[in-house]
Amino acid sequence: MLCVRDHLGIKPLYYVYCPGRLFAFASEIKALLRLPGVSCEPDPLAVAEHLLVPVAPSHTRTFFRDIRALAPGHCLIVTPERLTTVPFWSLDPEREIRLGSKEEYAEAFRELFTEAVRCRLRNAFPVGSLLSGGLDSSSITATAARLTDQAGLPPLHTFSATYERVPESDERPYIQAVLNRYPTLVPTFFSADSANPAGYLSEMHYHLDRPNWAGNLYVNWNLCARARERGIRVLLDGFDGDTTVSYGLVYLEELKARHAWMSLLRETLAYARRS
């Protein structure tokens, strides 16, 4: 049997393998836990890593001893005798695109970015977009709105969180600037500071099959719920664009991989003070 996970690991793939007895795979851990003989005993190493250095999940380890995940860009070859994982793709950090000027780089990026958004607008179901007012989600929403208008498609719905009680966290002016520029957008707002972040933990953990290390996940949870109420089946999102234009939390993972413990401690404490 051959199992393959997509290049970036957007879709999860979990499996259980007992040589000569059982191989099973699923997109959710809870499906595998229903099988006879699959233990729900936790993996102590995964728990320890999460509690001690919760900077990045393992690509292959789960919180359950018997269950593993197939890493992004890998395929899984299963025979009665053995299980083998083989990489079929990885990002080449040495590859460079060299152009003649800054203007050419900007145009090449704009072309790739527009095509990436265009590809995700091709769908059998209504498409919406999260809009936080930040650079990444605003750029995606603006491009999607322009492409939608040009193609004569139904108006694009946007979903945004606001913080009326915490003005310093509220990005409504930036959100409104995008809405003013593209008047065909249909906005929906969620008052994030009126919701209880702990009120959704049980349901979120049920679907995550792991601990939640994003304290603001309840915001996206509510935005997705509002999208579902409006019949939106696909949401565009600028998630983690800030990691691309700054070192982000990925830097902490790099320090951990290099065993640079003092630097990791210093950076983690600095991040905690400014979060």
C-alpha cells in the first residue's frame, strides 16, 4: 500500500502499524483510537517536549504512543513485513531567483501571488476570506476581491475580529480601509473581546486531537463558525505571513534544533515579556 501526504502537510495523515497484524490510517487520530488494540496511552516524550519547549510540534510524533503522523512531502510504503517512509519533495533553501531590478522582483512576486489566489478561488462552493487588517490577509482579500469582480462571480464575504474593549488591539480602521477600497465585499464582524476564550476548549481539543498552543484560536474558531452559517465552505487566510517577513516563532524552533539552550531561554523570555 502507498500513502502520500501533500507537500506542505495541509491535510493530516495519521497511522498505526503493527507488523504482520495491523495497518490503519486516518485523517483524525480519534478514528484510529476506536480500533481494537490501539492504545490511548500517551507518548511521554511528546508530552515532555510540549511542556518543556512548546515551540513547534513534531512532524511525525503524536501525543499517543501507538499513533504516528506521516511528515509533509513524504510517502509511506507498507508491506506485510515492513513500513518505509520516503521523502518525495522538500523546499530547496539554496535555490534562488535572480532578476535584474527591484521592480522585476516586485512584478514577479505580484504575478505569483495573484495566481496563487486565483487558483484558490476555483471551487465548487462559495469562497470567503478572513480579514484582520494585517498586511497578509488584506493583500489576499484585495486580490481575491479584484479577481472576483473581474470574473463576475458572487461578492466575496469577509470575516473579521474586532476588540472594542481593547482599542490598542483593535484593527478595525485597517479592516475598514480594505472594505472601503472594495465596496463589493460583504463583511461579517465578531467581537472577540466579548467571548470567553476558555468556553470552546473542550470542543476545540476534540477536533485538534492534541493540546492547543495558540491562545487566540478561539477567535478563528468563531470566525469559521460564522462562515459556515453563511454557507461558506472555503476560507482564504493570510495566516503566519508575519513569520515570512520576520523571524517569528520559527526562530525558537531553530535554536532548539541547534541545542542553543541559553539563546532559546533568552529569546523565549523576551518574547513572553512582549506578548
